[in-house]
Amino acid sequence: MLELKNISKSFNQRTVWHDLNLKIEDGKILCIVGQSGGGKTTLLRCISGLETLDAGEMLIDGQSFNPTAPHENDAVIGVVFQDYQLFPHLKVIDNITLAPELALKQSAKQAKQTAEKLLERLSLSDKADLYPYQLSGGQKQRVAIARALAMKPKILCYDEPTSALDPGLRDAVKKIILQLKQAGITQIVVTHDWEFARQIADQTFKLEPQQ
């Protein structure tokens, strides 16, 4: 489904990666692993359109894809950020419905129905009317996943999804990712945790810092 061909990225004349090639098949889990400074998060940000590539091409289903073009980006790439980035002034249910209403032009009723189903699926139905500050780290993580899924993305990306979680919550995240795989969702996971990657990945790709 997703192919990166000869992509390169630099910041202030420092090469993050050069002439990188990568492919992930539909419905698979790709883990991008490596030490800090290797460009894992930058790669995720380029895939999702939060950063631009210096060179190279992205393809979705064999067709050239520009993730920074708003008219192309709706419901293609979803991102679960390391710090969740939930809106603190919005209730959980509103965090999930906001983007589908604005970007996908869903009605408030349709967006709410989808959000309620996702909250039930992620065992968060009783948290719908709470604010992010009232949630635990693991609950915020699941809300962030629900918010991304509400956009019905073809590819769901995670940036270090287990970095701040204890072992029990780490296993819960693993279970969610594997359940989403069973639902046919393609997933890309950036992680420094080799053991976590080993447990979930169909493919692993190691990024090394450029010399």
C-alpha cells in the first residue's frame, strides 16, 4: 500500500537520512526501530505530512501521494502522537468528533455515533464526558487512538506508543494494535523498544543516525 522511494531529509545541512527506500503492505504492521537521533520520528512526520521531504517520492497503491496536500490527506494517514496532543478544553467525546465534522464534513450526529462506537471498542464509554486532565496516561493513549480512527485512515501511525507506560498498559497497547491489524488497518509504529516491536511487527526497519 505505502512505498517510499529514494527519499531524503536534512535539517540545517545535517542529513537525517538519504536515499531511503521502504515499503509496507496493506494490513501489515511495520515497526521503525533504532536509537534516538536516527530520524524515526522525522520519518513518521514526513509520512503524515507534518514535515516535507527534500527529495524522493511517496506512493499509495502505486500512485504518487503528497501527504501535505489537504485535499488528498483526508482519511489517508492518521497519527497517534507520543504526547497524545488532546485538546485540554474539550471533553473526550468532542476531541474525537471535532476532526470528522470539520475535515470529513460529517454531521454532528454521525460523528458522535462513530465516536461512541470507538469509545466502546476501546473500553472508554464511561469517559466520554471527562476532560483529558481527568484521564490516566493509558486512557489518554486510547482516546488518541480513537480520535485517529474516527478519521477512518488507511494507515495509522504511532510515535513511541509505549514510552511513558508501565508494563500492564504496554500490553494493553499491544493488544489494541493487534486487534486493529485483525480489522485490516495498516499500521506504522515508531519505537525504540525492540521487544515490543518483536511482539507486534510483520516488518521491522532499523534507522541508524547518519554519520
